[in-house]
Amino acid sequence: MELDEKHFAETIEDQGDRIVIHFIQSYPLRCLRCGQPMLKNGCKTVNALGPSLHYKPTIWSIRKQKYLCKPSADCPTMVTKIATVKDIDYCNHIAWAIKQRAMILLTTNQSQKDLAKSLGVSDWTVRRVITSLDSSFKPNYRWLPRHLAFDDFKSGKMAPSGMSMILMDIKRHRTLDIILSRRNRYLRSYFLRYDRSARLAVQTVTVDLYTPYRRLIQELFPNAIILADHFHVVAQAYRALNQIRIQAMNNAGKGNSLMAGAETLLETHPNPSQ
């Protein structure tokens, strides 16, 4: 980008709650049809969200040069163009630096909502960044790890059913792919993309206690041993114990010292995984 030298002192404007940086994008341009230099035809100002400065949201106010090639023998019709900015996609108002920062932060343990808030963008912007990564990172359908694990999670509107599956190499603690649906029909068609030799090489599959998953695993990974995720086992035992506790307290009535002590113990250790 080329700074406006006439207004150099006003290129950075602190408005209190945000910072506005003024740019001019202008360069010599030739007509793509006739090859002649195009005429400058005014400017169009567009605003885009840039990386924050001093912990404040930053707006790039860009005056883009408009170009014109008048009709001539070489150009029967008028040709118009507008200057482009490499840091911002066409018809987009968010700098690529923010999207790249979102890609990096996706590796951290924070929700999409918190990530979007820290970058000053919407949740949907973060989701679009995730969707764009899908075309860059494709799983290798000729290979699967010996020890596989998958589990469902809430994905909202990103999945038709509202639930997706995360596929992991459990030994290396690496995410292999995100499966858009947890339905058996979708899972079957997804795993059938992998070579049969890759599926036969899987030795263990760790999942939760959902019965249809086990039948599907036996079909797709006939040589694999099915392992129950220890978290789900402990969580189910905790829920069963909690139901018995509530039933016993209801039968004993209020004021029973033994039941009160049991309730205090459970409240002290509410996390079943500890």
C-alpha cells in the first residue's frame, strides 16, 4: 500500500475505542484488452478490519484508485477496474493477517466464541476459517493408525445433525480429521473411503459406550479390539451412583447425618474423572 503523503500526519487516527489507519492504493495499470495505460477515474473508500494496535480494534480505511479505459478502436466497449489489495480478499472486509492468526489460535484450548472475541470478529468468521482449512488438509485414505479413537461433540450449524465426530491417532494424540456427522450411514460411507488394507491394519478402536458404534466398528475394522473410553465408563458409574444417592436420601429424609455426609463428599469431588 502507498501512504497518502499529503495527509501523512493524519494517516493514523486514534478514535478512543478504535484506531483508524488511512491508506491510498494506487499504481499504474494497463488495460487487459488493449494494453494501453488506463486513466485514473477517482477513488473508492473501503474499510477493512486489520490487526489490532495497542490492544484496540484497527480499521484500515483504504482509498482504492478507480481506472477507466475509454472506448476506442482497440476497445469497442469501456473497461473499468479498481485497485486491489493483496492483504484482503475481493469483496471481503477482514485482513488475511487476522485469518492467519485465527488458524494459529485454533490449536489452543479455547472455544470458537472466545477466539472470535479475542480477534474482534464474529463466530461465523472463525467457522469460515475452519471450513477453508478443509481444502488444505486432506486425510490420507491409504493409511490409518494402529490405534484409533473417535468421539462425538456438539458442532452446531456446521453439521446437519448438530453433532460431529473427531477422529484421532490416540497413541500420538493427533487429530486426523473432523467427520461432519455421527450418524451410522454417514460414518460408514466416510470410513469406506479408506483402503481395506488400512482398515484391516487397525488394532484397537477407542469409543464411548454407544451400542451402534460397536456394530459399525466390527463391520469396518474386523481385526480391531473395541476399547471403552475410560472417561465415559467413569461418567456412567458416577451417574448411577448419583441416582442411588438421591434415592437413598429421599428414603431417609432430611436431617439424616449419614446421607448429609455422603452428599458433602460428592459435592467436594464433583468431577467424575478425578
